[in-house]
Amino acid sequence: MRDAVRFMLGDELVRVSGISASLSVLDWLRGTARLTGTKEGCNEGDCGACTIVLVRPRHGRLDYRAVNACTLLVGMLDGAQVLTVEHLADGARLHMVQQAMVDAHGSQCGFCTPGFVMSLYARAKQPKSERVDAAEALAGNLCRCTGYAPIIRAAAMIDAHEAPDQWDRRSKETLARLEALHDGTTLCLGDGDTCFMAPASEDELAHLLVQHAGGKDAGRPTLVAGNTDVGLWINKKLMRLDPIFWLGGIDSLKQIAESNDHIEIGAGVTYSEAQAKLVGLFPETGALITRIGGVQVRNSGTVVGNIANGSPIGDMSPLLLAAGASLGLRRGEHRRKLALDEFFLSYGVQDRAPDEFITHVSVPRLKPGAVLKAWKISKRADQDISCVMMAVWLDYDGARINDIRLAFGGMAGVVCRARACEARLRGGPWTRQTLAAAQAQLREELQPISDMRASAGYRLDVACNLLERLYIETVERAPTRLPDASLA
Amino acid sequence: MKPMKFGIGQAVRRVEDVRLVTGHGRYTADEIPEGALRAVFLRSPHAHAAFRITDTSAAKAVPGVRAVYVAADFADVGDLPCNAPMPDAKGKVMPLPPYPVLAKDVVRHVGDAVAMVIADTAENAMAGAEAIAIDYQEKPAVSDMHRAIAAGAPLVWPQFGSNVAVAAVMGDKAKCDAVFASATHVVEVEIVNNRLVSNYMEPRAAIASFDAATGGYQLISGTQGVHNTRGLVAKIMGIEPEKLHVVNHDVGGGFGTKGFVYREYPLLLKAAQKLGATIAWVSDRSEHFVADAHGRDNLTKATMALDGEGRFLALKVDILGNMGAYLSQFAPYIPWLGVTMATGPYDISVFYGEMRPVYTNTVPVDAYRGAGRPEAAYVLERLVDACAMKLGLARDAIRARNFVKPSQMPYKTATGRTYDVGEFEGAMRQALSKADYAGFAARQAASAAKGQLRGIGFASYIECTAWGSGEEGSVQLDEDGNFTVLIGTQSNGQGHETAYAQVVAQSLDVPLERVRVIQGDSQKVKSGNGTGGSRSIPVGAAMLNQASEKLAVQLKELASDVLEAAVSDLEIIEGRVIIGGTDRAISFAEIAKLPKATPERRLAVASFSPPEATYPNGTHVCELEVDPETGAVKLLRYTICDDFGMSLNPLLLAGQVHGGIAQGIGQALLEGVTYDDNGQLLSATFMDYCMPRAEDLPSYHFETRNVPSITNPLGLKGAGEAGSIGSTPAVMNALIHALSARGVTHIDMPATPAKIFAALR
């Protein structure tokens, strides 16, 4: 076991030990490293003022990702290169990204600027073919001064004038240095009071969890993958978490395995990594999947983590529920498979023992004749919580519904299926009459709450309308299906 | 004015930016010295409660905790001031409720501060705050203004017998009523102006220290003017202003809200003195939602009397202004400022206005970008559209018919203001033409074919900026040949270092890097009135222009001896004084070294006090689409034609306008503070308070149609707030236009999909 986290800070190799398990990268950068360019705007991953770039080896090259430093724990930097806004200029010469921000008047008060610079930088590091549009790349960054248009213009300037920077020129060397840090040992970081464990393998994780559970006075272990949600427990609820087990050191959990009838997404796979595969599986949900959270959240957060925390308004769970997904769980040497439906027991409670972990989610491919559609209704397109989310898997032959799964988020204490409504639809003719009956059933079956996001009545109306949208898209306008820009 | 390479009118890049884009900006929280103690405030979770702190010993015993302070520890510290009490119709001034630096016995809103804990780290201070034993006895609370003014409502201040603080009036009611009685048409609207949170990206922070040797205090914070802060904080603390040194470094957005004196400042300074230590406090985002003043929150009834041709005969407004639980610095004056601009760009000779500030168990409300003028413009422009609809008149025609005409300038409004210049119809026509208003029908039909409701709407606004106090400052030639400006305004991100350097460059023809602008230090800069009301350019730049011209003459005088030429033969070109038409010249650096170039002769001081406000105006045009299936709104085009008198730096100017519009669009479609009926704040994070993001905002087309102001020598009009003033009515008028195809004639802000969806059914 290793007791120091090792990473590169800019060009410098850093070893950090003897720190609290829950120390955030933001606090470490600002407090210990005295790199104060990275700002705290909200400390909950919503504003992007703390955006930094993590560089990791991936398929033999360097992969640059914008992440929020506030919800990143120092231990999670293991084996990465950290680039902050201070690392971009080459001596007195501004980096092209910085120069574009100046030229476009993309900075006013300047407080959010470092975060925007780093988001634009990470975007510029993606191959041009994979580069998302600027508004999407910046969805995780808030600015209160500029109205964004100048920053969008800066992104266009960057696209028009790119050239290798000092980090590109050193990429071979950096790659070798980072690969050398990948030593296959388990990291155990702590200050004597709390402990951050990064097991190096799945077996090690299984073993350590069981061992910990058998220990005297053992606190409930917290499993962390991207820490985008658990980070809020630390920063906002001031929860003391000990021990923390981070899944990010386990290569086998970062795999996406594909077979003829399904794909398996490992527990360490981030949204960004899973995105293309999921869109490939369910092309009609593309607009939704590509806009979960902001870029920073998708780069840290994992598909499995979003399921595991059991949020009633998680965006991934309704989709996977409708898709008929199942989970692989492991406790010690014991493995089991669980239909996703059965995982969510009640609000805040899931079918997982404290020393058990999800290894992967298994997602069936669509069979011919079936579609998977999903719509999220929220006030804002990006980084917003759903008022209502509906996902539906529909197997139909144009006139008749062979089978259907309807899943909702935001309509109950857990993500749920509308089984009675499904039963109404299943086997029936797919007509306006059936639709009306199903809508009536939906109103009976679902009992959403009213809160500041939406009233119960609005939620029910929207749910029924989404069902109608399904009908319109699959029957009335079926030959020329609507494009999937269905974010509201 | 002669065009200078870096001078007035040039779209030069900002000199601030190099440090800001490289992460070298210095904000308060970046400047906390090693070893400083950290403060945390314990805040009320209840909207209204009697409380007793029963025990602080456990808190004091938390490792690292150095002190736990409650209200009784600051008996010698005064209350937070409200400097704008309003009189009623008889001239009787409203009574002011106490606003103690720490709540004593009763808390009146969620977030009201009850104790301060000082520890070696913020974590330990938080642990200390959690360990304070406190008994709350909840009392009935009221958050909604309608409920607050109803009979039997819980009283925020029982001693006043009512939650209505005062009824301030303007105009002659009887005369107004008479006009209404004989008018052909009467049109009325009732408008909600939703409560907003400033949400500057830099949360407030402060570093307080005390020097026992000199008895001097220092406060480092992000404010909107060090001198105002110094004066008010010193007064609260009962010390001489000279004993307090206030410093601002970079300020990460202000929008008016950072301009007020807040309780944390005197408390931190007092604690620094008691402990003989430097103490830092950094607000977190959720604390910002409950500890910093909110904005807007008015309910207004507005009524217009019209003749048969659609001429405006008289206007009545009746405003309820939510003050929150305490009176913040300018609170009751903000809606009143709106009253003074109630007639907008229109020639309305008869006016009656009533404004009632209302107490509720909510966070205090004060100025936020625009401060009263956005509220007024929103009400008026909604009303004007309602008039057009009722009378069946075109929206541009009814405005054109009623605008104050250029020939009427200077124009005295029925609310007592004097507009110096303005060509309101010119700006409106130009904006509508740029927005292709005429071609809208075809675009609307194309949208309809896709099942979308398309609307176009606009708003013609006028606002007032840069009224009241003046500014004194200086520019000096330094010994190294560079220039230093001292000025008491405070950039919060507007780019003053650049704008002021341009003013100096106009007279002295030097690159901007050679002009150092010093602001935000109450010792280095002798006096100042800070930034607010869009005054920094129309007052500050006008003053600095005088100083620079004066210095140019002084430098020519110094040069004339050496060059043996008359001052009238000398010119300033590219950092040198030169004899016109020759190559004989002396550089500024050389002048600075002349024996005669005493500090006095290298320094020019000027002061400028505006005789009257400036009146920026213009028209915003918004075009949007509504998806009737979901209520989602998509902004398609946004066009602005503004009159800012003169454009000092078109780049910075556009930045101010864009940013203001972003806040206006946010207010119109997304943002809103939500309290439940018990005064519990439901929207205290970025997850729950919907801030606009990149995808939510359109790109804008902005142009100016300037008519120079005659109230300052440069013809400037303030531009910092205009964007937030024209935008909410433009967006909402466009939205109602879109929805009117389905019979909807009214919707309130924020027009969320849920609200629109409901309105369509």
C-alpha cells in the first residue's frame, strides 16, 4: 500500500500524504499550493469557477478533461496531471485561449474567468471531430457579467487559430511520466483520523470492504466514483465520511464490455466515456444523454454512481429502467445480478449491503421494432433538475403495442415505473383511444408532490403530454420522426 | 474630439484582462494572510422566532475556537443604517426599525445572524457554531406582501402596528382622478416584479485587522467604494473615519448589492480588535442567498387614462415594495426612485403615484442593477402594450404618438425630473428596422407551420444615471514618465482601469500601459463616492478628462521653458511635447526629471458634480418562440438601439449592455426567489435558483444612436444598468405577443415553462 497520492501539478511531480480523506482539490490548490487562480463560486459543482483540467493517459495519448475542483478529492488526483489557469501562459505570452478571452472581451469582473478559460482549454484539447459546440462545453460555467455571447465568440476564435502549446510539445514526456505513476498499488491516504482508500483492483476493493465491515467500530464506508454527489455531502452537509473508497484506481471497472445483446458499463465509467456508446444504443435519446449535467460533471460523474445514489430525480435511472437494465453487484466473492427495478426500495434506500458494490450496469440492446425515447422537462436546458423525466421503451409494430416500459423521474420518492399504465397499453392497439385510457391511468397511478420546481398538477399534465408526444412521434408523425432536440 | 489611438471612443482591449485570464486577479479571499483566524456566522433557520442563547461554553471548547460572540458582546456597536427613510403625504417621516449587527432576542428572517464564532480554521469555526446552545420559540411569520398587508397578519415590527412602513405619495390625486373620470379609455395592469438574488460570482468576503500601536483598523473587502464603506462602518463602530483603512482589490461583480454596508464588516473589525488578530470571513454561496440584500420584489398596479386617439392623459401607479425584515441602506428609496421615472419616455402631464414599503420576514431588499428603474420601465412598457391592445393600435404607433418629442427638450416630467436631451422615436425606429419588425409576419407564419408560437415585442425605456454626488480625483505624471490616476469610484468588473486610462490617453497620447489607475484604497485616494447608479463613467470620466486636460497644459508649461517655445505652439503627440510642425520635442519622462517639475506641477486635481442626472434611453426588441406543448421559450433574436450620449469604449459599452440584458432575461424567464408561506427560503443554491447559462441566452445585435448629454462636458450617459432596464419588458412583451394568439394577455415573471404551460390552458 502507498500512503501518498502522486500527481503532476503542471510540470512538477507532487506527493501528498497525511491529509484528511475529504480534502477537496479546490481547498488544497488554494490553501496548500497557494494557486488561488482557481476560484470557489459555489462549492457544489454548479458554477464552474473552480474548473481545472485533469490530464490522464488514455489509449496511448493524453486525455484532457475539465472537472470541478470543489467536488474532487485530493486522492482522486492519483496518477493524473493537474493543469490550472496558472499553467497555461507560456512565460509572459498568453495562451491562445486566454488571448481569445481578451480579444472577445470575454471577461468582466474576472472571477468566473479562470473556470471559463479552463473549460475552453479542455475543449480546445479535444480532437476537432469530437468537439462539442461552445454553449454545450460551457454549460457547467456560470458568468453573471458578460451574457456569455463574448465567451462563445472566444471559442470560435480558438477554433479558428489553433497551434500546439507548451503542453503539447511536452506530451510524450508527460505521457511517460504519468504512465510511470501507474504502479498497481492500493492507495491509503489519511491523516490518522480519516482514510481515503483507492484500491488497485476489484478483488482488493471486495476484500477491503468485507474486512472493514468486520472491523470493530467500523464506520459505514462511502463508495465514491466521480464524487459529484458525495462531494456535496462533504461541502454542504458537512458530513464526516470515513472511510472513503474510491473506485477510480480500478482499471477493470473502467471498461465498457459489449456483446451481441447488451453492453456492460463498469462502475468507474464516466458519463463522458459512456455517452457515445449509449447514444449508439439508443439514438433517439441522444439529446438527453449528451446534456446530463455540465461537461465537468459528465467528466467526473459515472453512470453507475448516478444509479447507486438512488436519487428520485437522477437522469440516468429512468432511462435505464425503461431500457430494462440490470445491475451486477459483488460482496466479497459473492456476485449477484439484480433487475434495476428491484434496486430502488424507497426514498434513500437501495438494495445494497454496506460492504457490497455495484460492478456494472448491464444494458440490453434494442431489439428490432423497439425504440427507447426519453424526455426531460426542466426550467433550463443545462445543469438543471428535472421537474419531470419520462423514459419509455416501446416495442410496437406500427399498429399494436407488443410491450412497453414506462419509467419516470421526479414523480415519486424513487425513480419508478408506471406499471398499471404499462398494462393498459401492453397488447393494445396504439390509438388515440388507448392513449386517452393510458393517460387516465397515469393520473391515477402517479402521485407526484408539489414543490418549488413544479406543482403536482403540472407534473401530471406534463407526464400525460409526454405520453401523447410518444404517440405523435410513433404513430402520427412516425414516418418522419421529429428530431430529438426534445429538451425543454 | 480628436481621435487618439488609445483615447476616447476606441474599442481598445482591457488592461485588466492579462491578470484576470491568467488567474492573477486578486480577490479578497485570495489575500487572506497565513495565520489569519476565520469567522463564521451562526444564522437563524427560522423566519421569525424569539431566541435565547443558553450556553456557549461547548462552542468555546471546540478545538481551535478562539471566541464566540453574541449581541451582548457588541453593546457599543451601533445599528446598521438606513439612509433613506421616506415621508408620508403630510411629510411625516417613517419610523426606522432597529437593524442590529447581531440579532438580539428575536430573529426576523432566515439567515438573520445571531452569533459570530472565531477559530483557527473555518471548519473549526463551523463546528463551534454548531455547538452553540440556542432555544428558538417560533413565531408566526409572513413572507408574501399580500398577506403582510392583510388584517391580522403577523407583524414583523409590532411596535409599528402594521407591516406597511409608510405611504409615500407623489402628484395631485384629485387632479389625476378628474382626468381619469373624463378619459375615453382607462387601462390597468397589475404586475409582479419578482425578487432576485444578485449572485455575483465572487461571494462577499472580508479581512479585518487592528493595529494596537496606532489604534487603526483595516478592512479588506470587495465593495463598491471604499470611502462610503469607511464612513458608514466607522459610524456604526463609533470611531473616527480616519481610524479605518478600507481596501478593495479586484471585486468579482457588484451590481449594486456589494455597495451596502453589511453587519459582518463592523463585527469582524471589532473582533479583530478584541482578539488582536487578523480575521477573515468568506461567504459561501448559500450564505449569499440569505446574508446579502435581495433585489426588486414589487407589486404594482398601474393605470393609464387615454383619449380617443390613444394619447396618454394621466398615469397612476400604486406600488407595494417588499423591504424584507429590516431596512437595508437605501431600501425604501429604491421603489421611490422608480416612481420618479414612472412616466418614462412619454409625455404624460398628469401623474399620481403611491409607494408603500412593506415589512416581511424575508431577507432585506435593496438596490440591484437598475434599482427601481427596471421595475418602473417594466410596469410602464407592459401597460403601454396593454393600451395598444385595448385600443387596437399598433405598438410602435402608440409609442410614437406619446413620446416626448426632441422639440420639447429640456422636458420636465410630471414626476419632477428634467430630461436634457433624447430622441426616443429615432431609437425605436432604428431598433425596429434592425430587427426587421416589418418582416415578422412571414417568420411568424414559418414558426406556426412548425407548431410554434412566435412573438416579437419591444420596450422603449429611459432611465436616470449619475445623479447627485460628484467626484474629485487626480492624474499625475510620475517620475518615471508614466501616469497615475487616483479616483474614488470602484470597478466591480466594468473595466475602469481601461476606461480611465483611455481618458488620460485622450489628452496625453500615451499607451494605456503607461497609465496606472489607483482605486479602492481609502488612504491613497482622498475621497470618493464609489460606483453605483452607472455614475463612474459620466461623473468619473468627465472629472478625469478635466484633470487630464489640465495636466496637459501644466506639462506644456514645463516644456515651454526647455523648448523655448510658447505654450500655444506646443502639441502633445505620442508621449512627448513637441513644437508644432518641427521635430523638437521633450518626452514626458524627461519633463518629469526637470528641476521645475515639482510634484505639484506634475499633478492635476479636478472635481466634477453633475448638475442633473443623465438620461440614457433606447429600445430593445426581442423575438422568441414558444413551444405550446411544453411551455419552453426559445429566444431567437435580440436587437438593441441605445442612446448613451457618447461611447467611451464601444467594447466595454457592449459588454455592459449584454450583461444587463442577461440579467433581465434571467429575471423574465428563469430567476425568482421562492419563499414558502412560513418564510422558509426554498431557493438558496444554484440548483434551486435558476441562473441563466450560455445556452439560455441569445447573441445580441447592439448599436447606438447617441445624442450627447448636456449635463457633462463629454456628453456621456451612464450605461451600466440600461441593459437590465430595457430587457425585462421587451422579453415579456414578446412572450405575451406570442401567447396572445392563444388568448393569453397576462403572465408574470419569471415566465417558466410551467407558468406558460398553465397560461395556455
